[in-house]
Amino acid sequence: QVQLVESGGGLVQPGGSLRLSCVASRSIFSSYVMGWYRQAPGKRRELVATITGSGSTAYADSVKGRFAISRDSAKNTVYLQMNSLKPENTAVYYCDARRIVPVTTYWGQGTQVSVSA
């Protein structure tokens, strides 16, 4: 089992920045793809960014150039740096860890991000 705990959400004005953190209960980055997802009210959960065991990153088109995913293996922590935030970025942001063999997925409890003037 792996526990994931997110933090760093809050209320920010449009154009502002936040950094989300996701701490894993044990070292898993070498064998799991770590991801950030978000779910806005009334909408489906969507992928924001991922980082693989080798460090390759990928982003949703809507956040490219504004968000950055990174990790600190020594701290078992994945980050999501969010810049130039927009009201439409308001959502609960979730961290997940997944692998294919065997198929395994873990989710955190989520952290609320609200972008409003």
C-alpha cells in the first residue's frame, strides 16, 4: 500500500501562483508514474501533468508553459508549480501513482485550489 498526501492548495488571485506537494509514504518514483489530476465542480476528473520514473514529463495542453511537475526523490515528494493561474483552474487537485505491472493505482485525498479575485 502507498499513501499519498497532497498539500499546498488555497485561494489565489488570477495571475498568481501556487505550488502543490504530494508526499508518498514510501519510495516509489522509480516504478510508478506520478500524476496530477483535477476535478472541477460538475466536471470529470482530468489529467494535468505526469512524470515518469525516468523523469519524462507531459502536460495537458491547457497548462503547458504555465504549470511544471517535478519531484524530489529524497523526500518522496512530487510537486506541481502552477503559475499564471486562471479562474478556470479552480478545482480539487489530486495526486496519483500508477504502474502497469501489476496494474496498481493510488490516489491522494485532494487539495482545493480556488482562483478568484
